[in-house]
Amino acid sequence: MEPKFYTSSDIQKIFKVDKDTLKELELSGSFPVPERIKKGAISVKAWPISSLPSFGLKCGFFKKPKKRITITVFTQKGGVTKSSYTHCLARVLALNGINVLLIGLDSQLSVTTFTFPGLGLEELRALKPGLYHHFYENASLDEVIRATDIPTLKTIPETSEIKALNEKIERARNKEAFFKEKLMPQLINFDCIIFDNGPSWNNLIENSIVAADTLISPVSCAIGTLNVLPQNLEEIAEFQKDLKLNFDFIMVPTLLDHNNKLSAQIYNEYKNNYPDNLLPFPIRKSVKAEEAQAFNISSIEYDPLSPVSIDYYQSFCELWKRINPEYAN
């Protein structure tokens, strides 16, 4: 896939910055030198995506956290755009100059599929080494961590041995804290670590929750999610109580269909029943979001002025404010 380039106008839209501010920063020499690309019959100056974190550091809408933040994304229900939300969050944080490590723990390779476009399922399953090889076959962490198209976003992809890793951890001492004790101390160079999980409760999910400061649960505005949500939340609460864990729990409403009365009613149920945990900015159901997913980029990169991109922007800003104490007044 050819690298995507972004013009000054694109960058203004992505980072919500005005033209004069961007021009002033560019003239100050704060940004990489642009290239010239063809746009129709003319050539314009533009920057590859690898340059965007430089803009994000100067005029982005997120500040770097003062200490490392660890996020686990988990919902015991498929089809709620969990991995899409995780992938989009990781990319947008990275575009703002935040050093992010995205770790996939789903045997369906969900977030890895988004992260490595162009690879078929068999090629994805053949990716090595992964976390299993690091812990049990002496692969170095440098071998396991992969680069992406954004220099501030790295990933540890799921591999075909992810199920074997789950089984091995079952036999480990202090098994719920395996990641916290053996993985997290090695990740000191990252500002933010994000775990993406499958929907079925297992040892990997338990480890990612124990390691996390924040647990995010996307919940779709659909009847299937509404029906199973109380039981799912009870299981998380029991696990938190049993292990005496202290993490922020945040619910993200997704797939809101403004043309569907039932979808709107379900969203209102969430607002009424979980006012302290629910982010007040739902992510709507959108063709634009699906198109962005097809290109393996965030909606904010794909079409920053679209309604669903505004949803993501508002959701991420509120989320980042909640999990960063320094944002509090």
C-alpha cells in the first residue's frame, strides 16, 4: 500500500487547528520539511503519515501523560466494534505524539488484522515471534514488538500461539499477575499501553485487567448487548473485588443508530443505569467508519469532518481527560 500524504488543509482538520497557527509553526521550523505531491493538475506540499506525530506534539489535542497509562479494552459480547475502537484510539493517540504500544490478545487476530493491512489470515497466523515466544522460547522483546506506519505506534500482534500462551499462564505462579510482573516492567519506554482482548473470559483477559489502570468496555446500542450486560458487569465486578483491584471502569456506547427508535432507547437505558461509568459521547453507526476500517486507519484520519469522526474525537477527548489526573481542574 502506498504511503498516504496529508496537506496543510488535512492537518488542520485532523488536529482541529487554525490555518494561521499551523503556518506560524511551520515557518518556525518546528515541523519536518514537506514533499511535493501531485493533486490533480497541480503539485502541492504535503507530509507522509510518518510526519504527523511531529504536528501532534505541537498542536495536537492530547497531551502526553506524566506517567505511563495502561488501558485494557474488553467486552464479553462480539460485534460491538471493540477492536475497531481500540485500533482507532491507538492510532489517534500516536498521531498526537504519544508513544503507544498496542498488544493483541484475541485468538481471532482482530486488532492485528487492522494493524497489518494486506496480509491474509494465514499470513497473519504465521507471524512470529509473539508473546508466547518471548516468555517460553527466549525471543527478545525487540523481536516481538513491531513497527507500524506511524512511528509512535508499535504493536505486539497476536500469533497462532496465543491460545497456547493462555494455557501456559494457567499453570504459572500468581497467574493473574503474570503480565504485571513479567511484561510491564519491560515496557518503560511507552507512554500508553493498550490491550485488546477477545470476548471470551480467559487468563489473558485477567492478566490485562490486573495490569491496567483503566478498563474500557464498548457497549453497542443493540438489544443483544443490553440483555447480557448486567451479567457481564457482575463478573468484572466480582473479579475486581476478589483481587482487590483499583482501576477506572469506563463504558463507551457504540453503534448508535439515530434512525432506530430501539437503539436510541437502549442508549437512554445505559445513561440512566450507568451514569458514572458511561462516556456521554456515543459512537454512531456509520458507513464512514466502515470505510475507514477498510483502509486500516482511524475515522479521524479518513474523514475528520464526518459526524462519526466528531463522535470519536469527543469520545477520545473525554476518555483522555478522565484517565489523566493532570487534566482535572
